[in-house]
Amino acid sequence: MSPKGSPQGSPRATGAAGLSLIRAFEGFSPVPYVCPAGFPTVGYGHVVQAGERFEAPLSAEEGEALLRADLPRYESAVCRLIEVPLGDLCFDALVSFTFNLGEGALAASTLRRLANAGRLVEAGPQFDRWVFAGAHKLPGLVRRRAAERALWERDL
């Protein structure tokens, strides 16, 4: 198990497995598009913020830089919301989950409650519940949650 954070209290960093999972499921778009949740998005799942402009197509390097700039928010959320030590793959699975769904989803989830109770094996199947956008079950979310769960369970 890795420590919850560095001695300075900064969050853990997402590892190669988590980065690969996020890149694969977010996909790369060099131009802004509206994601299924209705947000303007560019690069590897970067939600375009007020005042940001992306008029020229992004290079893969620029998309990677945006992803790496976005990750600390979600890494910090996982460190703040999960009160038990997690292995690196469990951490990566939760960062991917939180990157996709937001901090509020993790905060309100049974997944979080079970993890914080130290019931990590029981927490794994909770990933499978987060596959809906509105009232619609999305195949892409089913695949993503299955990959996150598999990453989680590889660490147990």
C-alpha cells in the first residue's frame, strides 16, 4: 500500500495504469465537442471552462498537458474523500471514476462508504452502478466501469 499523500500533504499522483485507462475511455479530440453529459470538452476529457478558447486544433502534446493539469483536482478529491490507505491501482481506479463523474459522485457514493469502512472487496461491484447518463445506460460507461472495477480488484 502506498501512503495517502506525500509528507507535505500533497496528493498522490495517478500511475501509468490510471492514465492509460483515462486516455483510452476519454479518447482524444483536438477540437471541442459536447460530451454526453452536455459539457463542452476537448483533448482527453478536459471540460472547457468559462473564458477558455480552443480555436486551433490541439496537438496530442497539448491534450496531454491539459490532462495532467486537470488530474490534481481529482487526485486531491480521492485523497480527501477516502480515509483508508489504498494501493496504487485502487487509487488509479478512483481517480478515473472521479475524473469522469466528478467529486460529488464519489462523495455521495456507496463505493466511498464501503471503501472508508475498509470493505474494499465489497466496494468493487459498486463501480457497476455508475453506468447511466440521465435515464440511459450507456455502453461506453459500462465498459469504463468494468475496466475501473477490474483495476480496483487487481489491487486487492
